[in-house]
Amino acid sequence: MARLWVLTCLILFSSMAAAVKEDPWEPFNRSMFQLNENLDYFAAKPLALAYRNATPQKVDDSITNVFSNLGEPFNALNNALQGKFSHAAGDLGRFVVNSTVGLLGIFDVASHIGLAKHNEDFGQTLAYWGVASGPYLVLPVLGPSTVRDTAGFGTETFLWNGIDPLDRSLPDERLAYSTTLVKYLDIRADLVPAEGIISGDKYSFLRSLYLQRRTYLINDGVVEDEFSEDYGDE
């Protein structure tokens, strides 16, 4: 029992120390988090719920597929920058197949023929080349991030604005903004079912979830279990 108590204390203290190290801007982040929560409560979530209620699941899936397909060239670029050339080729293959046979990405044909989906961004590329994550950072509207991921997102946004095929194909600027709104509304609507897993302090929960998922993506799903290595079956 004494060993269990000591182990519990070590886990608690190590968790607290890790939180302090990764989130030195917590007061600012919490205030920004609350701002985002208010925006979500009064605007984003009601729109997302209305979207879910009005959109059949198959149509919702098709919209998600279209925007996912438009991101494949960036997946390919980031995989190439990380030296994962076979993955980059697969991403380009997905884009070609889904843009043609899949009718502009409405149908994810590529997955059915064995072309795996990858999720890569410039934040992951920076991590691959050894750039430290920096402190945890909550951005207005966009939500959880880190200093490194913010830099990556800014770079990707700048490049995307220059080559976005959907934006360039739309004659009306208002229509282009509408498609961007639909994109983020679709993302928010898809997150509604996941809200049930949140427990305890929502800010801490989402911070931990974000950082763990980023570690998972950066390591391509290979994450060491440090707890098991240190303590074994005890």
C-alpha cells in the first residue's frame, strides 16, 4: 500500500510539473479558451447543430470527403519535406483518383483501392526537423495549438491562399467565403458527437487531448509507453 501511495504521488507531481512546463501561459490561454467557448455556445454550435439536422449523413460525408481531398496536395508536400516519398506518392495518387473517379472527392474511392489516408501539416514537418513545440497556445476562434503549430498553420494558410483550386474557380468572392464557412461548419458539426467524452476541467482535458494527438501524429502513431517502461506491472 505504501508503494502504491508513493507511486500515486509521483504520478500526480509529474503530471503537475508537465502541465506547468507545457502551459506557462495558462492564464492567457484560459481567458482565450473562455472567449472561444462563448463564441461556440452562441454561434458555432447552434449553426453546427442546425447543419447536422438539415444534412443527411451521406451528404455530410460527401462534403467532408471533398474538403479532405482538397488537402491531399499538402499532405503530399509535407510527406515529401519529411522524406516520406512513398507516402507523398500515395497522397498524390489519392488526389488524382478521388478527383476523377471519385467525382471531385465526393466519393473516397482511393481508400477502397488501398491508398491509405495520411494527415500531415507544416507543424508536423517542423517537428520532424527538430523544431521544438514551444508552449501550449490557445488561438482566438481556432482553439488549441502550440507556438510551432501556429507557425506551421500560418505558413500553410499563406500557401493555401495562393493555390486554393476551389477559391480560384469561384467567380464571386462571397461564394468563396461561403465555401470556407461550410468547410469549418462541417468540421464543427462532425465534432458534436465527441463532446460526450469530455470530463473534468474542460480546458485541461482538451489541452491534454490536443498535445497527445499531436505527439501521435508527429510520430506516425508510434508512441512509447513511458509509464510501462518505468514501472512495469507494479
